[in-house]
Amino acid sequence: MLQVRTVSKNYGATHALSNVSFSMQDGEALAILGPSGCGKSTLLRILAGLEHPDQGEVWWDDLEITTLPPEKRFFSLVFQDYALFPHLNVLGNVMFGLIERKMPRKAAEQQALQWLEKVNLQGLEKRKTTELSGGQQQRVSFARALAVNPRLLLLDEPFSNLDQQLREEVQNELLSTLRETQNSTILVTHDQQEAFKLASRIVLMREGQIEQMGTPTDLYHHP
Ligand code: ADP
Ligand code: ADP
């Protein structure tokens, strides 16, 4: 279980986060929804360990992880710009985290191939990632993130760089893969429909604070 306790973060005079608290159960899919500049990415970076809060704590089960480095948290990240390794092909990207975790090469390859199939990229494993479309690159990025079986999957506006038609297609496919894997997931987005598609619970943010929290139905009936 993840617990965020009274987290605050300032950038100079900007209160990026003020006293943010929430928790999530294992296997839950949570969306952090709010307009640009409300503090969503700051919160995600703090969860990932890429940034430290000025105040407050982040807990995973009975361990305070606020000062743990990113690699000790066993969370995976998917970014808007995919952030694939350009020197590795598709398969190499998905295998990377497994090799890093000392899985034997053959087993890592098989597991990576299975993940590529789950995100509908079978047959493209030898391609350079630079030869792929945006939607295909994002699928590689999801496969890479999920292959390591992370405790928590953090998605930062993962579909925002895709044009509208492609976005819907990739969204529907990848979100249904996520529902199948039942991985604990936090999706950061400014897109209400996207949040409603994935999440069983939504944290609505505004100007660095939590404005509302609830199921999509709660929020829909009490906007
Ligand atoms: P969102 O992800 O919701 O768009 P951010 O977390 O990126 O919001 O930003 C929240 C606020 O903090 C904004 O006012 C933004 O300008 C500011 N901010 C974010 N990162 C920095 C930074 N590294 N330096 C200064 N200000 C920042
Ligand atoms: P790392 O130090 O492990 O590369 P990062 O801070 O770059 O971690 O990314 C955070 C998380 O994203 C990692 O804990 C890991 O689960 C996942 N991740 C990063 N790079 C890869 C990769 N090449 N393959 C699989 N997972 C990765």
C-alpha cells in the first residue's frame, strides 16, 4: 500500500504541492487529474524518487521511502516522450530491466517477447525504436515498464504526444492490458475521459491541492 502524507513542495514562491495526502491499495488504478500547472508531475516525480518533498512523507507498506533512490523503490515509469534507449532495438529495450535484475539472457528474451505480444508488437522485436511510429514507441515503453513486474506503475501523460485518432486506439489497447495485469497504477493526466477509462479512483487536483477524491461515479455526480 502506498501512503502519501502531508506532502508539500515549493519552487521559490510557487506552491507546487500543499499538504497533499492520499493512499492507495495494491492493485488499484488511480488517476491524478487536473489542469496544467496544478502539481501532478511534481507529485509523480516525488513518488518516483526523482525529487524530494519539502515536507511530508511517502510510505510503501511499513517503509518510509521518501529518501530512497528511484532504483530502490521498484516502480516503473512511462513518460509522455517514451524515453526509449536509442542504441537498443525494440527487444533490447524490453529486456533491459530484466537483464539489469540479473535474469539469464534467454529467459529475459522470452519474457520480453511475451510482453511485446501483449502490447501487439509481435514481429517488430528487431526494429530500431527510431523506425517506429509514436504509438508503437509508446507500446514498447509500456512493455518495458511492465516486464520488470513493478510494485507500482507511474504513467505521466503517456498518450499526450499521440494524435487524436491514434491516441484513442493506443489508449484503449494499453489500458485494457493494464486492467488485465492488475498492476498498481497511477496515471497522471489532464484528460478526464482518459482518467475515467482507466481509474477506479480519481484524485482531482487544483493549484497544488487535492480538491476532491472518489470513484468516477462520485465525481460525475458531484462535479
Ligand atoms: P502539472 O504536472 O500539473 O502541469 P507541475 O507539477 O509540472 O504541474 O507544476 C506545478 C507548478 O510548479 C507550476 O506552477 C510549475 O510552473 C511549477 N514548477 C514545476 N517544476 C518546476 C521547477 N523545476 N522549477 C520551478 N517551478 C516548477
Ligand atoms: P533505473 O535506474 O532502474 O533505470 P529509472 O529511474 O530510469 O530506473 O526508472 C524507474 C523505473 O523504471 C525503474 O525502477 C524500472 O522499474 C523502470 N525502468 C527503467 N528503465 C527500464 C528498462 N530499460 N527496462 C525496464 N524497466 C525500466
